[in-house]
Amino acid sequence: MEEKLARRRVVLVPVPAQGHISPMMQLAKTLHSKGSSITVVQTKFNYFNPSDDFTDFQFITIPESIPESDFKNLGPIQFLFKLNKECQVSFKDCLGQLLLQQSNEISCVIYDEFMYFAESAAKEFKLPSVIFSTTSATAFACRSVFDKLYTNDVLALLKEHKGQQEELVPEFYPLRYKDFPVSRFASLESIMEVYRNTVDKRTASSVIINTASCLESSSLSFLQQQQLQIPVYSIGPLHMVASTPTSLLEENKSCIEWLNKQRANSVIYISLGSIALMEINEIMEVASGLAASNQHFLWVIRPGSIPGSEWTETLSEEFSKMVSDRGYIVKWAPQKEVLAHPAVGGFWSHCGWNSTLESISEGVPMICRPFSGDQKVNARYLECVWKTGIQVEGALDRGAVERAVKRLMVDEEGEEMRKRAISLKEELRASVRSGGSLHNSLEEFVDFMRTL
Ligand code: UDP
């Protein structure tokens, strides 16, 4: 059977952002291991430079005329609009060329839901298309009802009557209106427009979501039974099936040596992913709270993540002193390795979906400080559904930081969360094994591909 797939090529179109490229490349690796040939189509933005791990893959860069400055200045939502507009024609040309050149058939185009331009090109060539969602099923479900909420004026109300944001959204327990995935980078109207484009499934033949049924069974049922008329495959966490290097930035491995010198479960790892920003005053409050908590910490501060500063040069000597006493700072860490390290007992995170999955799959409980979009959904689930996280809401002062860190790293409450996280980790590991839910879902998708 694998031979049949081997003659068939899958064309993948990732969003040019770390949190989207990693799961797409993991999916590519997984399908390759099942016998597919792989073509990855990207643009010059956040170009994924393939390592030796991807020698069998074909990488194609399609042209567009978006200036680099737009990538930095537009904000992710406006940039996505522009990218979708600009890539429509060049992707169509690219697919046309591929069809002429390929001796083997193209079985389908798998595109990140935010790269919706790919769908119309696939349709034009009568190629099946598959949507890939790199967010949680719950965030996906929220996006699919956004339009309804909007036409009911609920979101308009939200904008004006902040008090209502604390209320629970009917049918989406335990999400509150304020947990809905709106972005701080764009107006509600722009977000609505992007969501309308992603939610409109047009001619897509199926949806893959990088999630596990043991984490989100009710959201997956809601999507399959009430929202989508096409098959939904929960194939995740993909990093557990395909461990492959996907980092756009160089990982500083020296932090592993530092971790090797620390006691088990004694270090809190702090990272806000690849996009979130943190103001200087917030950094100082976190550093002071950490100092007061007496816990050791490994902190990723990305260059450019402090507005107005290249890296940490604008931080005070007081900050350097606090760090040198009990911390270690890197610009970018080998995150999965860090989370798997026995010294790491907690993760202070912005709750991006990849970070959430990576933490759960290593049994590491979290302090949740979501920044934007679907991170708020994930934080709420971590705290109220999986009960492996503490959300820090409101103003970020040193007292709140100290309390949260002690609750997680010192108190009995944190120990209970760690036990729950470890039991989720075991469930996820079982799901990867033969007969487990991830394993089965992947096999079903591969069978489905054979029918395309
Ligand atoms: N990451 C990493 N090193 C770091 C920080 C983050 O390798 O120092 C990786 C992390 O493992 C995750 C991705 O970057 O896979 C971030 O994705 P996520 O969805 O958590 O957040 P986003 O960057 O999309 O906001």
C-alpha cells in the first residue's frame, strides 16, 4: 500500500511563522514516513532553510512583491491579508508548473487554514485540498461561530461594555467572552474578515487539526457534528510523531548544561514564543517576582521582543543582578529539550498552541500569561479543563508573579497540577502507540488520501 502513496506527491503550504511552520513540517515528515513525496511551497518571509533531515523534500519559493518592511510593520493580520492576495497568482503558476513537471501524481494540496489562497488554485486544477489547523480544536470552533456572534451584535457589545467580557459564552464552557481569540494586532473587523476566509471551507475535502482527542473531545465532536460537513482528523501532537529540527532561529544549547547543574523540578522555564512582546516594566516585575520567589529560572528573551530595545541592554543593573543570582537567559532555546529536562518543574508561557502541547506532552505544569489570539483559549483550558495551569490575569506586578510561581513550584497545589500533567503525558504517549487515537487518526487520513 505504501508504494501506492510513494508515487503520489503532497504539496504543503505553511504560514511563514514559527508556530505554523513547525507543525506543518512535522506533518510533512509524518506523511513522508507513510510513503508520500513532499513539496513545500513558501515565500521569502521567515524562509525555512531545510536541514539534512529534509533531503528528500522539494522546496519551492514563490514570488511576491511585498516589501520586507511590511512584514515587520503591518502586524500579522494585515500581513496575512496581503500575502493571500499577492500569492494567489504565483501559487497557481507554481502548481501548474508542478503538474507539468511531475512524473508522479499530485495527491492533494494541504494548506494552513490562514493561507486560503491555496484552495482556489487547487480547485482550478481539480486537485483535492485539505485544510491544516495549527491551533487547538477549541480555537478552531470559536472561529467558526465568530460570524454568528458578530451578527448577533455580541462582539460589538463586547467592545463597548467591558463588564460582559467576564460572562461565559453559551455552549463554550468554560470560555468567557474575553477568552475568545481576538487579536491585539488588528481591529475586530479585520479579524472577522480573516476568520470568514478561513471558516469558509469551500471545496476542501477534509480538515486536519494538530490536537489529540483526549485533550479536546467535546470541541472535536462539536466541529464534526455541528460545524463541518467534511471529515475532521485530529492528528496531534505532531511533534510526538515526527521529531525533526524546525527552528528558524539558532538554539542556544548552553542552557542544557546549566539545567544539568540544577535539582529536579527546581527551575521555571519562561518563554513567550516567537511573536509576543513584553514591556520593560513587565520584565522588571517578572524578574522581581521571580527573585522574591527564590526559584531558579531559565528565561528566553528574544531579540526585538522588548519594544524600543534590541535585546536586554535597556534593562537595569538591578535586573542583571537578579538574573546572575539564580537565573540564565538565552535568546532562543531548544524548547522541547528544555521541557523534557528533569530540572524543569514549571513553564511560564504565553500559551501558544505548540508550547501548550509541548508542555503537556512532557508533563510540565504552566503559568499562563496569554498575549493574543488563541492563546487566551489555551490558557483557559489549561486552568479550567486540564487543570495543569494557573492563569495570571490583570496587571502584572511582582506580588502576582511571586504568588503564581510559589503556587506552581512550591505549594501542594503545584504538585497536584504536576501529577495531572504527568497523567496527560501518559495518555498522549499511549495515543501515539499502535491502536492509540493519534495512530488511528493518522492511518484513517492516509487511507482517505488514497481515495483522493
Ligand atoms: N520555541 C523554541 N525556542 C524558544 C521559544 C520557542 O524552539 O526559545 C518554539 C516552541 O518550541 C514552539 C514555537 O517556538 O514550537 C512557538 O510556537 P507557539 O505556538 O507556542 O507560539 P507562537 O510563536 O506561535 O506565538
